[in-house]
Amino acid sequence: MMNQIDCEVVQDLFPSYIEGLTGEKTNAVIKEHLSSCEKCRKVLAAMEESAPNIPDISPEEEQEIDFLKKNRKRNRRIVLGSIGGALLMILVLIALRNFVIGTKNDPSWSATNLNIVDNELDFTAVSTESETAIASLDFTEEDGVITVQARTVLVSPLHHRSLKGSYTASESIKEVRIGRRIIWSDGATVSASASELFDTRHDYVGDMSANSRITNALSLGSFLGPFKNELETTAEPYGWKILLSEDIPRAKLVQKEQDMDAFGQVMVGLVGNLDHVTFVYTSNGAEKSRTITAEEASAFLGEDIKNCGKNIRTLDLLIRKSGLVL
């Protein structure tokens, strides 16, 4: 049945067939027709220019072949034009995405020249990445807490790495945040370390996943090496034991023990019911331990160590006073 299809119909399909634009079923019909139609085979060969001097082609057939070749060239131009148009559209969309639309709520920027007087906020937003520009700033306000979000794009003549920002709040400003990160609180700027650690505070030392967020924020493993956790929560006072795996050389022992003190003070300050942190380690093969209690940490800070989990300024003071560098 398929080889009974009209030659004119088959030949009308040749331009698309040669360019590979016809489907599998159509290809099967054309091939079936060609297997028993010498005339269409000649026309197809002439169109493909695989047999330029085909004999026994009448003037009418040559005219038909010329017409089909023109259709093929037209189809090719249409296909190439469509591909070119699609590529151009993709490039336009990429350009719009990178240089105009950008990324909302991008945290990769900082606020410099921060100035706050009562309910007035002024600062300069600066991208922390050389190829990124600040396109716009968005402000939200809730109970004196101002949260600033940025929309960033790629640097271009339209947008630069820095952008002036200002906001007038409906009441006195208590705190300023970039996303979740607190950058200013109760009259003073806050370090990035304090902000990251303050976000890990929690009430119960028995929550090991929450404990791990603190040790990750402290980069405890980078300073002290691999370690295991052991909790002392069967009875109060509750404790947290850090078991260090690597032996500490005598030459590094003083510095490592200072790091343990600083880490322990922060850990006790950020966990509500934690009374003490004990580090267990070896130095030159000899086992040692070092315990930091809430009472000792409070004496070092000059106020209740638990205030670190309540006030970010207190936590920032502890970080600076202990010399902790994260």
C-alpha cells in the first residue's frame, strides 16, 4: 500500500527529507516508495547532487527538480534562520539574567560606612566579588530590626560594585541585618564571626545536631584536628566532652590549650544548659584533659557567660577578649 503513494507527494517531501526534518514514519513511507520508483530515485539523486549527469530526464522533470531544489534551499534558510533566532533569543535571555534581572537576596556583599542615628540608616553596599555589582537594595522592618537584601548582577556600565543605601525607619533602629547575618546591634557593629556563632545558640546540650553547628562555625576541627563528642547528660551539671584524636606536639601545646579555653568559653555561652566543656587529648603520648566551666568563663568575661546566647554584643566581646580568630 505504501508504494502506491503519489510521486508528486513524495517529491514534495524531498526538501525536508534531505535536510533530516521528516519523522520516522514519513521516512519509512518515502524509502518504501523509492524502492520501487526509479523516477523518484533519479529526482532524489539530482536534488542531492550525488549524480549531476543523470540520463533520461525530460525537460519537465528537470524543471520539477529545479523547483524542488529551490524549495530545499528555502527550507535550509528557514531552518538556519530559526536556529539563529533561537540562539539570539538565548543570548538575550542570558544577558538579561546576568546584567539586568540578577540574583535576589544575594548575601555576597557587605555594608561599609555604616551610620545610624535614631531611625535613619545610611551605608554603602559593596560586593565582595569583583565581577558582581549591586543593582538594588530592598528593606524590611519589624520591631526596630531592619533587614537589607540586595539584588546583584554582573558588573557593567549600568551597575557598579558599590551602591549607596539609605532607609528611614518608623521607630528607632535596634538592629541591622544582611539576610540572617547581624551587622549592627544596639549602637555598634558586630563581627561576622559573632553573627555566625550567635545563629547557632540553643538551649539543650543533648541536641547533638545543634552542637555540631557550633563546632562547625568555630572550625574546631581545623584548629584542633579530628575529634569525637561525648555528652555528660545523665545528671546535672551537664557536660560536653571533646576527645581529640591527634597527639599535640609539645611545641604547640600552649597555643592549642589557649584555643581550647576560647572554644570552651564560647560553647558554654551558647548552649543554655551546658555547665562545662572538657577537652581530652594527648601530648607527646601523655594523656591530658582541660575543663572550662561556666563559672570560670563568666569570671573571664566579667559577666554571666550565658548572656552570650542572649545578646550578640556580649558574644562579640567574648570573641575579641579571648583572641579567637575564625
